[in-house]
Amino acid sequence: MIYLDTSVLVKRYVEEAGSGEVDELFEAAYRGAEVLSFSVYNIGEAASAIDKKARRGELKGDVKTAVSLMLKETAALSRLGALVLIPIGLRVMRTSMRIALAHHL
């Protein structure tokens, strides 16, 4: 199992140094060759980091699309058994993400 911290998770959705290696990890997880893991806290932090990068002009596309892709990919990999998501209450996380994005925290 490979634990991904927030900075690694962001590299999946924002093109920067190391993004290629992260893409390879995700592709391996989709093939069933690796199991990824991250905390739901990382999802909230990544959403906020993606928003910050967008405001700096470092994101191709828009924040909503990148965050939506991250959430869809998280769900898909979880269903495949290729991601172990360390839980907290999703209601708290959704609310936190909404506040973080609304106020650019």
C-alpha cells in the first residue's frame, strides 16, 4: 500500500514537477498492481491547494473540474479496491471543502 500525502494528491490534478510519477501510481492502481491510500483530510487540503494554484494561474482548466475529477477518481478507485480511504465524517469534509473554496482558505 502506498500512502499519498496532500502534495502528491495535488500533483495528480495540477501539472507540476512529479505529476508524471503520480500519474504512473494511479495507472498502476487502476490496473490492480498497486493499492493507494490517503486520508479524507488530504482531500480537503488538496481542494484548497488546487484553488490556491488556480488563483496563481498554475491550473489548466477550472477548480470545480479538477476537484470533481479528484472526487470521482477517489470513488472509482475505492470501488475497485485500489484505494484505502481513511475516513472521517463526509458531511464535515464537504462542509469544510465548501468553506475553504468559498473563502480561498
